Amino acid sequence: MKWTVGFSARVRKQRDKLPPAIFDAFAALVREIQEGGPVRSGWPHYGKLKGRSQCHHCHLNKGKPRYVAVWQVVDGKICFVEVRYVGTHEGADYGRVC
């Protein structure tokens, strides 16, 4: 079953500012979520955020600055995921994002 991936307003602004290689990795992640769902264990440092059962994150690159993506399952019955953050690891406020 295909998943629908939406983007928060913040992510729509952030993704246009990503370096090309990071944008490509982010686009690949979104395609994988659409095809296989929110659990993406093949990505570096993938995991669910502690204390938030429906929030997931992973790293999009190695090195510095490190870029991350955070997404949340909004509705598992209709297969809808919202990407809540994409940007540098240093700028990620996980408590506020999910």
C-alpha cells in the first residue's frame, strides 16, 4: 500500500535551501516512505524519537554539517505521513518538531 507524504510549511521552505546532494537524499527518503511506509531502517541513525511513538528520524549524510529529517505518522489507517523537519542536526529541536 502506498503512503501519502505531506510537508509542514517549515519543511517546504527548508527543502528549497538544501544543498543539491542533501536534497537528492531527502527526495530518495520521501520516495522510500511513499513505497514502504514510515519505518526506514536502512538509513543511517534511523530511529523512533524517544517518548514519541509515531515520530521517526534519520541522518541524510555523513560529515559536517549533518542533515537530518524528522517525520510523523499522522494517520496509520489512511497511510499519511508528514515530514516535520529537514535541516541541520544542530538546528533540530526534536521536542518542538514532533
